[in-house]
Amino acid sequence: MTTGNIPKAPQAHFFTAVFPNPDGGYEIFLFAGEGATFDIRYHGAYVLSLPGLFWRQVTLTAAGARSGHTCVAVRERQVLSVGGENSKGL
């Protein structure tokens, strides 16, 4: 079971990237997406730390609600999001 600031669920068409952390575990980065009924888009970013299964929300400086976007991991701990659709979101 996970703890912390857990993202809204269920979500679809989000992006994830995995980065190793200094403790030998991993951090899974989750960004944006849309609700299961596809009527709302999200703009939040969260990180799930493994093996602790702890969620934390990431503060974004510039982001909008996105869905169907493509993202790539850049360098050691950065993510670049490109494309997709935007609209009013949470």
C-alpha cells in the first residue's frame, strides 16, 4: 500500500519516467493525464519512491493540463513534455 500525497485515480494517458535514486531504489515520475471517463485533464506531477512506496507531489513552475503527450527523460532528473492536448483541468 502506498502512502503520502497520492494522485487522483484512475488516470489514463499520463506520462511516466523512472530514475534511479542515490539509495539504490527508484523514483517513478508521473505527469498529467485524464480521468477514466476522459472528461477532465490533470496537470499535476507526482513522484513514487521505491522501495518505500511513498508519493510526493512535485511543484511545477509552468504546466497546463495535458493528455496524450509525449515525454522524455533529460539528464539525470529532468523531464521534457511535448505535444498532446490541453483543456481545463485539475
